Amino acid sequence: MSTQRERPHIILIMTDQQRVDTIGAWECAHMTTPHMDRLAAEGLSFRRAYCPGATCMASRAAMFTGMYPHNTGVYAFDAWSHHRNWVEDLSDAGYWCVNIGKMHLGPIRAEGGFHERIIVENPNNGSLFNGGDDDDWGRFLTLNGAARPYDRHRTDPQWREKLQGAVWELEERLHSDVYIGDMAASWIGAHCGDRPLFLQVGFTGPHEPWDPLPRHLDLYDERPIPSPRCMEGELETKPPQHAAHKERLRAALDSHESGIDLYAASEADIERMRRHYYAKVTTVDEQVGKVLAALEDKGYLENSLLVFCSDHGELLGDHAQAYKWLMYEEVTNIPLIVRDSRKPELGGQQTRDLVSLMDVGPTLLEAAGIEVPSYMEGRSLRPYIEGLDDEFTPRVRVFCEDNYEIMMREDRFKMVYYIGQEAGELYDIETDPHEFDNLWDRTEYAQCKETMLRQLLSWLATSTYYNAGYKRGRTRRYSMCWPQGKDSYLTAASAVERPVDL
């Protein structure tokens, strides 16, 4: 293990529900994101990084435990703090571990390996996860004579037409993301510890409601923005869950402000919604800059490994849908940038190899000199940071899960398997990058589909069996009956076999 003095500070900045096409430096001229652009200029951009879960808690539980949803049991708003996570490994190894903002632990006030926590949940979730106890941002609002914005579907007669696009009307400092940025900067400036630091800063944006600061919305007022990607009659070629998803979100408006009705939305309504979303990314970006400035002033960036990522993306009217849950690229392909102060030559570099948020845990543990637990299914990104050698083999496929579906994505083909039903999705991303043409029932692709289904079964069975050892004992390391040793498991779980070809 590295000595305490040698070990880098580890900084993890996470956004929530951020699309991959919202970073200006990534050929997105419609975006104003100078601080994310800075990270891209100083770090290595992973342009094809994927989330392991298509919702907030599923993705975060998988990322921090190193196990996929089928092994954690976390697919939605499920408790997951009883599982061991790699923050605990960092803490046990001498790191001072701090969470400021959204972690989405369940229950929300679980320690999760952290020594200090300033907790912020989704702005419109209230006390959903903690039996009536508000989070720290909610208490901050109360102390300042303000109420948490909530139930606007009942109090705002125009809420349905706004499609979650609501400008922040209170003081800027009361906005949840501004609060997170302020608290992180204040904590960094006041910290006096001499132990290596693991700091997780979790922003709530750009998760809905899309309530940017007014001055950020003004930036997008007349700016050309991308139109939504839609195809007439698309729902007719997709599994029934797609239509059910759209209808469920419309029906939800009767009971929760996060409901959204895209059936009645005009093109102008959708454009307005998208401008609010992009502006909220800019609001978050400004707070990322605040955190970076505080880290720089304190000297924490001088010996550090910094990871910037989001937990999943957002449909934003593409495919005439909103939010997440479905496995389109807009949801599963997420921002990921790694900045290593010891490797300045990585600045501005990019890779289009397939990687996963599951790879973050092993990467950070290796950087800290900590042995990676047996059950973690990711692959360290250190080879990309240190320089690829002749023996390194990139991932051939990545996986993402939700309640009733499993996505398997390769370089060319992408399959979504719907558990217990005949319908499914199969796309040739090379010829159909926007996933309009579902090939699932095409005779000429029957062999391709069959091969991918066998590979999915092999991965799922391997992962389930190998992690049974963890589920029996909740231990970092264990032995399973595996005839060819652990390396053969990693090959299977990471799925570096031959990709499907026609």
C-alpha cells in the first residue's frame, strides 16, 4: 500500500441526470459550460461511458458497491446502505471521507463510510427517504424563512404546460445546487486535516424540475439549440413499456409534481423545456467552478485524482419521451472525465472505448493503493491513465439494468432484453445511431439476436454466481469454486469476448 503522504486526494464530482451532449468542449456549441470545459481540457474524456442503472439509486448503488442491480437488489428507491461500498474501503485505509450534496444513500442519513455528510436530496423529494426528516438543504430553507418548492402541480395552474421548466424565483443562494457549491467551497476552505481526502460533491441538477437561475436561462433565450430526435409512429415499433412509460408520467401529474405530459406538448413547449434544461446545466457548471476554485486555493488539486461524471442521462423529448428508465443512448451514455494531477499530458485527450461507471471504484481504490474487493465487477481505468500497453484489451460490451430490462451495448449492436416477454429492442448503432429502427423481429437479424441473448445469459449467470460469496458473508474477499481462477471470471464479467458481427 502507498504511504499516506504519497496517496492522492480523491475528488468525485457528480451531477444528476446530465446528458452526454451538454459539455461545450465536446462539440456542443449550444452549451455554456466553461468549468466542465476546463475539466475536459485538463483531463481524459471518456466519450462512451455508460451507467449501470437507468435510474438514480440503481446506478449509484451499483457504482459505489461495484455490483450490478441484480446483485444488490436495488432498482428504484430501495435501501442499499447495508451493502458494503468502496467509500468504506477508503475510510478503513486512512482517507478522510466527506459527502456534500446528493449521494442518494438509502436511508438518506446512513453513514455509508463517510466521516462527514451534508445531505441534499432531489429538490422535489422532500423527506421521502428518511421517515419524515428533512435533508440539510430543506433545513437551510426553513432557517431562511423559505419553503421547499413542492407540490407545484397543485399550486401552479400552469405547471402542466411548463413541462418542468420553472425558473428559480427565490434568492440564488437558496437554490439547491448553489447551496451545494457554497457548502463545498466553505468546507474545503475550512478543512485542516492532514489525512488524504476523499471528497464527493453531488449536485442535484440537472435533475428535474429544470429551474435554472434566471441569468443562466437568459443565455439560452435566442440561442439555436438541437431539436429533439423523434420519428413518426416510433412507439408502434417499440416494446409496450415505452408507451406505458409516457402514459405513466402523464398520469403522475395527478399526484406528484414530477409528472410530465408530452402528449399535449407542442414543438414550442418542447423547445422551451430543453432551454430550461440546458440552462440548469449551466447553473450546475458555475457551481463546479466554485468547487474547483476552492480546491485550487487550498492546494488540493496539486496531488489529486479527480473524477467528473453523472449517474445517468435524460431523454428531454427525444423519442417523444422524458426522464430516464428506458435504455436509449440519451439515458445510458453519460459524461465521464478523469483528471490526474500527476499526468498533465492527459489534458484534452479523449477515448471512445466502451467504459462503465462500474470502473470508477476499482480506479479510485488502485490510485489509493487499496486492493480491489473480490466482488467488484468493474475494470480499473488506470491503463488509460498510465498509457495503454500491448496486453490491454478494451471492453467489448457494457451493461445497464432497470426493473424489467437489461441493456447490452457493443461497439456496433445494442440489445435491450425485457424480462419475461417476447418484445425487445435491437439496434445497429453504426447505421442507426439514434435508435429509430428496431431490428428485434427482423428475420435477417435473428442470428445476431440469438448470439447476443446467449452472451447476456452467460454474463448474467456468471455475475450472479460469483457474487453469491459476497451476499453470504458481506466480506471484501471470499473464495468461490472457480476452476480457472479469478481472472477468468473477470474476463467473463467484463465480457471481452468476440463482439457480434453479421
